Amino acid sequence: MNEGGVQGQLSNLLKDLGQGLAAFHRDMGDRMESIVFVTMSEFRAHRKRKREPRTDHGRANCMFVMGGDVKGGHVYGKWPGLAEHQLNEGRDLALTTDFRSVLGEFWRSMLAFRNLAPVFPGFDNNSRKFAGLIRA
């Protein structure tokens, strides 16, 4: 109940995360040019559900990415919408981006790791959905 709003728990935690990321970036200095930093959670955020129970954990989440070769300053992905036909199982915010697409693009572009099948078995690693995320 204390999650929303400018002074809510979520806002305060995101402020802490942002300050921590900024401090890391500052401390790395010129070394950030050779670093890609990705944050993600395997535990989806509260309050993603449009319908009851609203306190359950939805399916969608977000990732924050920073580093020297990252084309930053953008939100990548697609807003799925909150209309009835757009919700997952009629209640959850729909997942639109598979984290493997994002991580796979870094491995492919920056590390020349072409065969991602051992890392992500059974995942179609050839979509290149996030090819524009890395500077050429």
C-alpha cells in the first residue's frame, strides 16, 4: 500500500538504485567504455496487475542497461497496453521482451559469441530484435 507516489516505497527504492548506478558509473570513470552493466530482476514487481488480486506479482519487469557501447537514453521495447485483450491471462501486464534477446545481443556484438544455443537452449537467438542497442 505504500508503494505508489513520489514518496512511496517503490520511488525511494528506485532512487537508491539510480544513485547506486550513478556512483558505479562515476567510480569506473574511463573504464565504463569497456563495461556493459545490466540490471534485471527475476522477481517481477508488485502492482503489475490491472485486476484483483493487485498484490500478486505480475509477469513483466524491466531491465536497465548502461555502458560504453550502449546506445542509451531510450526506452527499448513496446508498451503492451492495459486493454482486456492485451493483458496476459486477462489480468497481468504482458511480457513483450525476452531478456535473452537483450543479453544475447551483447554477447553477439561485443564478445563475438555467435553460438548462443549453449547459453539459451531452445531459444531463437537469431531475431536480432535489439541489434540497434549496441553502437556499431
